[in-house]
Amino acid sequence: MRTALLNSLALSLILKGKIKTTDAKARELRPFVEKLVSTGRLGTMASRRNLVSKIGIIGASKIVKDLSPKYKDRSGGYTRITKLPARLSDGGLMAVIEFV
């Protein structure tokens, strides 16, 4: 279940560029997405297949075609987490995670 949640959040972040979620989910998502982008920077067939197995063909192609060339000179730190006020209903800490 945790893997499915991370895969779904990662796909949403890759397609939209920015998502609003809880602070805990954003902190868990950050290293997962950064590893995906680093894998996409390799550009090999094996790396593409690895991306497809985790986030599907649409997300993998977006990483390889759009995100990887954008971050080719950057060695890491592709995402940013910005904290938001707590959610009114249950007081959960909220955050926005986006690509730099």
C-alpha cells in the first residue's frame, strides 16, 4: 500500500509539476522522486524500463523527455518542499512539493 501511494503521488507530481499534500507524505515522496529523476538522466533502456515499472509509460516518458534534460547539469535537489498552514478539519500539517 505504501508503494502504491508513493507511485501515485510521484506520478501526480511529475505530470503536474507541483502538488499539495501533507508534510509527512511530501517528506517521504522527495527522495523517491529524486531517485526517479536521477534514473531518468541515465537514458539507457534499462533505466526507462525501471521507470515504466514504477510510474507507468506516461510518467516515464515525461521524465526522460522533459525533466532529465532540464536537470542534466544539476547533481541533485530537484524538488522543493514549502510548508503551509495546518489543515482546518483535522489540524494536519500541509506542504507543497514542486520541482525547482
